[in-house]
Amino acid sequence: MRPRLKTVLWERAGESLRVAHDRRDQLLVEDPTGQVEKLLELLREGTRTVEELAVEMGLSPTDLSEAVAEFDSCGLLEDADRLGRLTSGAAERHHSNLAFFESFATLARSREDFQLALRQAHVLVLGAGGLNANTVPHFCGLGIGRLTLTDRDTVEPRNFARQYLNRWEDIGASKVERARAWVRAYDPEVEVTSVTADVDGPETVARLLDEHRPDVVMAGIDQPAAVDLWVNAACAARRIPFVRAGMLVTEGLVYSVVPGVSACLACGPRSIAGAAPPEAGAARHPLDGAPALNRSIGPVAGLLGALAAFEVLRLLTGFEPPAHAGRPLSVDFASGCSMTRGAWNRDPACGVCGSGAPGGGAPVPDRRGGDEQ
């Protein structure tokens, strides 16, 4: 290991140093002798092991290790030995991604580890309509290595309010084939598969998961009403996380389910249309059973798609914990896009994800990877 300072700046304030990587935070370090500043300069070079740094600084390896650990705990370091594994072309292609991941890197996981985890990841995208016409470009920009796209519909004029993977000349063409063509044109290194499928029952979802074995599912199918329950059950049985977003009149919702960790649809919510049967004695809402009407315009699909793509990113890399697992995010489009976070309580006895369910209680596999060259 060769500790390397991130993009960090500091300035002297008397006998102290103000050290910062992020504008929101700064570390005030006492440095009357200038030793800390000397160590920062050596760490900026990122060419020495801890033992070599100790010799250079005239300190014991133990003292130097403690100083390095302190800087690492403050988010200022990564391991130079875990950098340089990407080709120059890949580093240029993912330049902005790597700069983003630098903020979350540590000595244990470098910025390149996060990017490599994405390159090795596989996302099953259910539906190529309004929501996922916005998540798919984000997945490609992030450098997710493999996408499996599913849909049954063809391109229609009404899609152009919020779906930007198509051109006017594509009207009548298969949505999923046009999405696949877009991905290939955008980045030929992304492995993309298209599946024309009518998700008409839980067996179809189960078959898609078993055939393609994704790391994460991005769910964006609105009909039939029970489809979210089908996805929930199939993913829970196979311990595969999924992310969902959608719109109910003027309210947007983004949530994820991490089987074995968060509440699932069967044990969590009761307010999502089609997610669960009404509780005994619950009053029927006047809109229950109303005809489906897609009210999602471009900015709505774009915002919800970006929030959902961010959640997929969290699940694939672990740069931070999932934000919406058991904590659904509501976006009020009738109130300045104000956002509120709810809470779903996991039911340990849930027949879908609980201890009595198939595979219930088993931990979700760590899908982050990132060590391969």
C-alpha cells in the first residue's frame, strides 16, 4: 500500500493547518513544527509505503500508521497501488466518474474500484418506456458493463413527451430494439441484450431473472397493476435488489427493496396502488380502479429516472448505503417538487421476504466486486 492524498488543499493559520477536500468540510490540524505539512506533501506524491514515509519523517512506523489512519478516516487518502489499472482510454472515458468516486474512495477502495465494479455489473431493465428511457442513458454514462432491456411495445407519437431514445422515424418500431440500438451507438463497449417480452405473470418475471441473473433490477413497468408484486416476489426469492419509480397523479415515488435487509412490498407499504391488498376494514379510495392515465412529462420522467439511477449506483458500488430501501422518497410535483421521505417497517414474518419465505432472512450477496484488473 502506498497512501496517496486526494485532491486536497490546505493553508496555514498560525500554528495550524486548515485542510479540505470538500467545500462543506475542513480539518483543523495543529502543526507548530511543520511536520504535518511535510507529511501532506509526501502523501501528495503518493509514491511511498507507510514504512518509507516513517523513515522520511523520522517517525516510528506505528506513529506514522496512526497518522495515515487518521487522514483516511477523514476521507483524504486512497491507495496509489489501487490506481492505474484502467487503460488510458478507459480513464479518459470515465474521467468525470472517477473524479466523483474520488470523494468516496478510501485506502481500502480506490476510485477505480468503484468504476471497475460498474464495468462488471449487470442490470435487468424491465420496460423501455418513460422511466427507463431516462435511466438507461445514465447507466451507460456510468459505465455499467451489461444491460438486459425488456419491453413489448412499439414507439408511438405520445411517447415523445418523455422518451428520448427514439426518433420520429422510429414510430411503429420495437421500443426495446430502438433502445438497444441507442446503447450500441452511444457506447459499443456496453454489452446490451434486448428481450421482447410481455410481462403477464409472476412466471415471466421469474424466468427473466433465472435466464439473465442480474445484479440489480430496474423496474419500470406500470401495467398490469400487480406487476410490482410479481417483481417483488421474484426478486425476494432470489435475493436480488430492485429499484422502482413511478408517478401517481401529481406525486412521484422512488423506492428500492433489498431482500433480507429492507421491507419489501408485501410487508412494507399499503399506499401504493396494486402493491398490496387493502387492510381489513380500510376505506376504499375514490381513485381505486380508475383507468390508468400516464401523466409523466419529460422533466418528471427525467427527475425520477435520475433518482432511480442513483439508487442503482448505490446498490452496485456501495459508495454509500441505499437511500430508498425501506425509506421511499416522495416528490410532490404540485408543490415545487418538494421531497419527503417515508418509512416502511420490515415484517420478519412476511411470507415473501421474511424468515418463513424461500431464502428468507439470508443476506444479500455482495455484488460490488472491483478487484479484477
